Amino acid sequence: MRLSLASTLDFPRYDGDLWVAVQHHTDRPWNDVLALWQALDIHLTHAIAHVKKEDLGRTWRYEGEDLTLGFIIEDYIAHLRHHLKMLPRPS
């Protein structure tokens, strides 16, 4: 969302494992975590649908590399699919 408001951003490295540890996801009931993911992804889908095409080339400087907003959106979807494959399948 911030990248929709600025042409370039420079953020520190994202450490997913540390974020999970600090937020204590594993202390929450699985259904709560799943509901949170679902709500966030529904909202992100809505927000992504409203990203202006001309903003897709805006860049986030990440560890010396420039990542476009378009790439970040596509990479998030691929990353989400990776996590979905890890979920247990109902019997």
C-alpha cells in the first residue's frame, strides 16, 4: 500500500521467521490463524484489484535490489500458493 503512494521506498529486510516468533502465531488456535489469513488475503485481493497499472513499476529497494510493485504482487501470490500446498488436506 505504501508503494502505491510513493515512487520508491527503501525498507529494511523482512525476516518472516522473526515476525512469526514475535507475534506468537503458534500460541493461537489454528482456526484463528486461518481466519486471519483469509481475511487479510481477501482484503489484499481487493486492494490489488485497485492498483493503478501505471503504479506497477514503482520500486521497493530491498537489500540492494529494486523490486517493482508488479513483481511484489506476483511474488506474493506465488508465495501464498507455496504455503497453501503445505496445508494438510482434509481426509
